[in-house]
Amino acid sequence: MEAIWETISEFLSGTGFARFFEGDNWKCLIMIAIACVLLYLAIVKKFEPLLLVPIAFGMLLTNLPGAGMFHEELFAGGHVHWSELKDGAGLLDYLYLGVKLGIYPCLIFMGVGAMTDFGPLIANPKSLILGAAAQLGIYIAFALSILAFSVIPTDGTLKQNIAASIGIIGGADGPTAILVTSQLAPSYLGPIAVAAYSYMALVPVIQPPIMKMLTTKKERQIVMAQLRPVSQTEKILFPIVVTIFVALLVPSAAPLVGCLMLGNLFKESGVTERLSKTVQNELCNIVTIFLGVCVGATATGTTFLQLSTIVIIALGIIAFMGGTAGGVLLAKFMNLFLKKKINPLIGSAGVSAVPMAARVSQVVGQKENPKNFLLMHAMGPNVAGVIGSAIAAGVFLSLFR
């Protein structure tokens, strides 16, 4: 009988329930609660559910004591410890290699490219400038992050690396933020990814007050002429020319921009319909699952429950607001010199939350003038913002990696 009780006791002491009371494992309970809140927001409130559900579930898996799904020590110091990875690694350790090696974000960009129409940008090249201006939030947040992490203790990661990773949140581009963070500040990947996708989901809430504050009623009522038709030849040449130019200008941006433009070429060439459909659907969906779960797995109690997480969330909203304001303000500045005025509302779409930011411009504009249709005009800076955030990421990677 004593042997039976010893066996039962040994079994119970080895369960995850018992391990909650060991060391700092109490933090896992808090992280599990946070994961459940994120699942609620994704499923019930529909906040970026395609990515927030796998991120939250990855967070749940990694914080179950004893499950051994993910081991932070295998990626300590920003490096993959290949010798240790061979023995005793968990499922998420192997899947995380796709994040660490920069594979998943680039494949996501290929899918985004196949789903993107660059026609509005080609028809109105001025919108490229608006997309660039909307990256202002990236550099504002970068500067503020440098100041903040000069006084906040870190885990040894260089403050400029953390600042670059936080700044990319201002581009409203989740895969780009994940790529930069995985390369420069991997221990902060969890909170940065959660902040980036949370703010992307809140675009319709965050942007309208800023847009109205920075514009007059008369400016919001500006009607823009219909865009010119764009030929198929222009659409085919665009991804090729952009890839060559950007890769030569900022070589570090070549993986992201190259995959983005390859996906777009699949769509526009007219001879690779099967590849285009595969990239848009099956490939993009599979990679989205792996990317989300792996990013969530990095949000362990030890790394997530720190003062730096609160600072990242606060700086993330500043980055996002700065990006929105940058596009609007540049549009207002351009109107000082243009005969055909630009509705400044389309400048806010320069953050690369495609196509949500463009829809927000349309909604706010139509409330002021029901006959105004800004959606296609806003899509120009919107898709330009995708290119702009990729270039900004390339600049940070070339400077700090």
C-alpha cells in the first residue's frame, strides 16, 4: 500500500499543477490568464483573430509548466544554440526556427503581395510620398525608446536594438515588426508582437480622432478626381523595378521587398494563376499559423512580466499615432503647392494596415461629404506604407544587426 501511495505522490508532484508552486512558476498563471484575455478579444471582439488566436494559444502552450514546448535558453543571446537544439527540444523550438531565421515574415509578405493591387499607387505616384511620411511614427518611437531604455534595466540587449524593434510598430506591419525584433531583440518579441497586432486591430478607434484633430472640415470635404486607368504592362513592370531599386538602395530590405513583389508579380503577370492562388491562400494560411504560435511562445512569464512590457505598449501607441499624423500633415503641406488638392485624410492610410487604414479614410471622409469616395485614393499610400515599413526595417537591420 505504501508503494502505491509513493507512486501516486510521485505522479502528482510531476504534474504541471504541482509545478505552479515551484520557483517563479506563479508567473505562468498570470500569463495563462493574459492568453485567455487575448483569446477572448480575438474570438468574441474579433481583434485581428487570424493572428491573435495563434499568438494567444502559443502563449498558453509555452506557459504550461512541464509541457516543455519552448525553451528560451536554446535561443539565448540572440543566437540559435544548434548543439543543444538536437537534444530535448520541444515542438515550438523547431517551429521557432522559421521566425529566428526570418523565413515566416518573408513568406507572409509574399502572400500580401499576391493580394495587393498597386494600381492606385502607380496611378498617383504622389501617394508614395504620403506612405513614406507615415513612417514618421517609426522614427519618433525609436528616439523615445532610446531615451526610455537608457534608464530601464534590460537583459543585456542593446538599447538601440530594442528601440528599432519598438519603432517598427509605427509601421502597423506585424510581419516586419516580428522580423526586426527576432533579429535585433528576440527576448522582446512577445510584447512587441502583441502590441503591434493589438494596435492594428484598433485602427478604426485610434486613427479617426487624430485625423479630425489635424484637419479642418473643409479639408475633409475635398473631392479628389477619379484615378487614371493603369495598364497591365505598368503593373507587371512595377514589382520588377521596385525590387531592383530597393534592393540596391537598401540591401537589407531585399528579402521582405523581394518576396512582396514576387507575390505581386504572380498576381499581375497573368501566367501564374495557380501560384498566385497558392501563395494567397494555402501558403499564407499555413505560415500565419506557425508564425503566430511561435511568436506567442516567446511570451513567457519571465520575459513578459516586466516594466519594459508596459513601456513597449505605451511607446507602441505613440509610434502608431505618429505614423497617422505624419501622413496627414504631409498631405496638408503638399496642398500648399498643388493645384489639384489632396484630401489629407488619405495620408493617414500610409500606415501599412492594408486595407483597414484605407477604409478608415473612406469612412471618415464620407461622414463629411457623402458623395466623396476616397477608398481607391487611400489605397495608394496604404500599399506604399507596406514598402516604406519594409525599407525602414532594412535600414535598422543594416545599422544594428
